[in-house]
Amino acid sequence: MVTFTWDSHLPISYKHNDDGSTTHIEITYTDRFNNSVGPFCATLPVTEGAFKIAVYPGGRDGVQVRIEKLDDSPNTQCHKNYVANL
């Protein structure tokens, strides 16, 4: 199972599903003007692991979303971070 966490002050919502070999995630972020940004979609080549959703300045609309690996389990050690601009 893949789990996702993020800093509680971040206005993030997401949905995800896995097909047995990959995990697909869609992340939506609400900016400081109450605009919905996204969705950012990614397919992770894993079905196990703990990840953090992080938001940084930059990218289109001023937001960059990163999915950062939190553990070193064998299924995720080769997949350090996933980055996409919203």
C-alpha cells in the first residue's frame, strides 16, 4: 500500500488508485487566492511505500508539487522523488 502525507497547513486534496504494479495519483492544491490549481497527475512505478506531498514556490501559477519518498523500502529505493509543475 502507498501512503501520502503532507504538512497540515497545506490546502491539498488528492485521490489515488493502484493497478497492482503502479500507483496513479491526482493532486489538487488551493492557492492563497482560493483558486484550485491542478490537478497534478503522476504515475508512480510502485505499489508500496510512504511519500510526502510537498509544495514549493515556482512553476506555472507559482506552485511546484513534489512527491518525496519517506522510506527506503526495496520497492521504492530507486524512485527518490517525483516532481511536476502545476
